[in-house]
Amino acid sequence: MRMSTPEKVIRTDAPIRPLKRVEYERLAADGCFEDEKVELLFGVVVPMAPIDPAHSESTEVIGELLRRKLGKRARVRSQNPFAASDISEPEPDVFVIPNG
């Protein structure tokens, strides 16, 4: 017996329910993504690209430059997840969080 293709099972005009951030976090806590590097974007679990040395170095340099320029006015974080919405928990390379 052959398995159906996604095109035959999922109607393209049918809405797909996005995965909620709390559901994603529960799945992660239960080990569902144990051997994968993924993030939740707009309700979809998306694989993340591997980080090579050049990417790692540029991320560190940009983060340090931002820290020096912003001082105590904001926090600079690198490659950490944050709760962007009920359906997104991205892990950006560098992001700024205003203080206060």
C-alpha cells in the first residue's frame, strides 16, 4: 500500500491551525525536538540553519558593538529564544531589549 502525498491529503484552501507557543514549549520540554535545532515562527516549527564559525564571529562582533553603543539604555542578547507572540518564539542572532 502506498502512502498519499501531502497534496492529496491537505487542501491548499483549508486553513491550518498554527501551533501555539505554549504547545511548542511543552513539546520541547517532552523531548520532541531533542536532536533538532528548531524555532517556532508564526505557528510553524522551522529548522534553523547550522551556525558556522564566520556566522558565530560576526554575531559576537555585532553584539559587542551594540553593547558599547547602547550602554545601560538597553540589553543586547544573542541567539536566545524570546516570546514574540502566542505563535512565535524565534531565536534571532542578535536583538535589543530596551530597559525600563
